[in-house]
Amino acid sequence: MRLNVIKAYLKKEFIDLIRNKMIILIYLIPTMILILFGYGIKLEVTHTRTIIIDNDHSKLSLEIINKFSHTKYFDVKVENISYKEALHKLQTNKADMIVIIPPSFSKDLYKGAQIGVFIDGSFPLRAVTIEGYVEKLLIHGFNIKLPIKIENRNFFNEAMRDYNAIVPGLFGLIFLVVPASLAAIIIVKEKEVGTIFNFYSAPIKKIEFVIAKIIPPFLFHSLNIFILFLWATYLFDVPFRGNFFIFWLTSEIYILISVGIGILVSIVTSTQVAALVLSVIITVIPGFLYSGILMPISSMDKESYIEAHIFPVSYYNHIIYDTFLIGQGFKSSLNVLYFIILCIYAFVLIALGTLLIKKAIK
């Protein structure tokens, strides 16, 4: 490789990016995505519209009502209506949950008394979350001594904050989508304006051309690693317990992967619109589904579990969640394996880009 040739192409690329004011979007879009998704995605469910029908009217039933009332998770109304009327309110979206305390509940408590809880299951994730809140509240909702005692502790995200679970996962989405979208128009733009003929006629090797195209978006987005890290730790107050060098190095490899995807898209397409659409399709959908933000990869079905491991976002986010919340780093053999996979991924993409680009008119 000839460094002077690469340097000349780099100068041209940097001038084009700055002249087109693309540099503003490079730093604006990742910050916007982090802030919008960070504040917009909520896993906890609050202010569940709850109707309680108390048929027991005992001290214990009153205590249960108070437990439901004094929490942000439930907005409670105690109504003296029938089961059919309550179910109608659930069907007409006037309530999200119905709690029915049966007669003689307090007397039959040790004999196997039951409380009826009916939840709107239109949105399964929300329903499961509400169910978990109800179970926890009822288990700890009695001041009398029960034969069951449960002690639970939360590790790594002790406060169960949504920000701690969502913001690190957004790194995988952002660094997959944004660098790929920028890289996707770098070569195809030259096809549209005709400057690609300079490459066809110039004595420049394909690897030199590909490297010159990869370096500008790679370097620009490398700065976003530090910007987004500051947003995550200071704006969202997400803890960072791992090694910063591992976080930085893994992110650099991942950005290189994203840029490699964009370069491949730019090579196989002939217009900037097609390149942007294709890059968004192959990055946004898997980046969101397999980032672990909404569902852990280990909980997926067999088919989706296999698909998740085809895309690099699952490997990257595993390491990122570790650096933010756990801190095992390369002491974990799984983290080491995933890092190696990311390195292989980056090498293969660059090699494919060099192989597929043709130094001739198609």
C-alpha cells in the first residue's frame, strides 16, 4: 500500500464531508437517538388504572387497598359494582386491571383464600409487568405473619432503573445505524456524479481506495464514543463499572464493522437513495430487535436466537452491558470470545468490500 495515495484520497474525503456539512449530522443524529430513545422507552408501567371490588370489608382488605393506593404503579378506584360491570369497564378500556377481594377473605386466609386479579392483556409485555407488580405487592402486602417469606436481591441494576437497562443497549443501535448510513453514500455518490472514473483510470489499488473511504467515517464516529459515554454517565447517570479501554476498543471495532457494512452497500447499489434505504433496512431492524433493549437474547426462540447471533449487535451489546453494569471485562471468557468474533467480522467485511469493488465500468 502507498500511504501518499491514501493520504491524497483522505484529504478529498474530509473536504467533501466538511463542505457538505455532513459533519453536523454525524454528531447530531447519535445524540438525538440516545436522548429520544433513552427518555422515550420505558420498561416499567406506572399509573395502571385499577378497580378494586372489596367484598370482605375487613381490616386486611383495607390494608391491601392501601398498599395498592400508595404506589405510583396503580391509580386505584374502590367501587361497589358487580363482576360483570367491572369486566365491561375492562372491555371498554376504562380500566387496566380489576382486583376482586372475595367475602370472608380474611377468615379463609390460611385455608387457601384467593384474590381475583384480571389484567388487560392487549399488550403482553405490559400485562406481564403489571402481574409482577401485583404478585410482589400482595406477597409483601400483609403486616400479619404468613407462612411464606421471600427475600429477593437485584444484582447489577439494584435500583431497577430503566435508563440503566436501555441506554447501554442504544450504543449498539446507534453505532450500527449511523456510521453505516454515512459510509453507504461515500462510493455510490461518486458513481452518481461521475468522479468514480478517477478511480477507474488512476493507478490506485482497490485496497487503497477502500481504506481511504473507510477512514473518514471511522475517525469522525470515533469521537462519538466519548460524546455518548458522557451523555450516558452524566445525563442519564448510568453507572460505569468496567474498563474504559475495553469499552473504547470494542466500540472502535464495532464502528469499523458498521462502516464496512456501509461500504458494501455503497458498492452494490447505484444511487444514494437506494444505498440509504438498504443500509437502514439491514441495520435498524436487527439493531433494534437484537440489541437486548426490549428482550434478552437468551429468552428468544430458536430461530430468532440464531438470527440474533448472525448480527454483530448482540456480541457488541453483551460487552457494553458488561462494561457499564457488571465490570467483568476480559476476565469473562465469553466477553473475550465475543470480542474475537467482532474482530473477525470487521476483517471479513473489509475483505469483502475490497473483493467486490470492481476497477472497471460495469
